[in-house]
Amino acid sequence: MRHGLRRNRHLVLRFMKSSVAPVAPPGPVTFLWRWRYEIAVLAGAPAIAVMAVRGWGAWWALAGGTATVLTVCLWPEARRRLAARVWCVITTHRVRKAFAEGMVVTRRGKLPVIVCTRPEAFGERLWVWCRAGISPRDVEETRELIAAACWFASEVRVWRHPQRASLVVIDVVRPRAADRDWATEV
């Protein structure tokens, strides 16, 4: 005998999708926010090159670009600062991936928001905003997963912000970051 309720194919598909891929795909604004640095470099570098060629001429633009690259490559302080900023971008993506794999998501599949990342003397410091449905304890329980996801991290410290209950601070400690004395000045 057949059951009296009709099956809803869309509900079944939605349930299967949420059980297989519980992390919601990002919207267009979220996607642009998460990849803003990469988009800025990919769109900004050619735009700066075109403006330099139009403004100074091809030879002066080439000389200026070469001088900039040589300065970054040969000046240790510039090289360290650029590397620290690159590690901030990489760490943001890796922590987001650790959240997805560790199931630190809301019921709708939304990940916590990484508000800010900055280089510190020990590595990187991230400020993470927990959405409704995610507690600081959820983030703290995935500390080892975050350490494993962040390349070359020796330790990850997670603590709740003293004034904001939904804000979590994550310190990614890297063993070779001890020579960054300037990081507290930035």
C-alpha cells in the first residue's frame, strides 16, 4: 500500500546536497571579498603597467618596473614585509578551509567571517567573527585542524575577545617568524 504523502523531489535533492556538501557556496559579494587581494593583483598590475606606459613611455615604465622588482628582491626588509603579507593571504584561505573541513558552520552552511589578518612577530593574527550558531568554543575545538591546515605552523592559539562574545582571535605561530621584529610596528 502506498503512503498517502506525496514525495517532494526538490526536498530530497536539497537534503542530499546538504548532507554531502554542508558548506554553502559563497555568493558573488562573498566570493569577491574572499579573493579581493588576488583580484586586485591580477587586475591592478596590468592597469598600472598600461598607465605607466601611457604616462612615461615604454622605456621609463620598464625601468620603473625593473627597479621596483629589484628593490623588493634585494632589500631584505621589503622582502620580509611582502612575504608576511603573502602569508596573511595564504593563512586566511587555509583557516577558511579548516573551518569547512572541521564543520564550523551554521545550520545553513555559512562559515565564520575572517574580519582581519595581520602579521605579528610570531606569525599571523586573525580576527574571526562567529555568526549566530557558531560559538568561540567551536572554533577552539578545531585548533589542531587549523594548525594542520596552515602550512608550516607549529602552534595555533585561539582565544575569545575580552569585550566581544562573538569575536575570536586566532594566533598562527610559525617557527621562522621570530626574526620579524617590525611586525608589531605595522
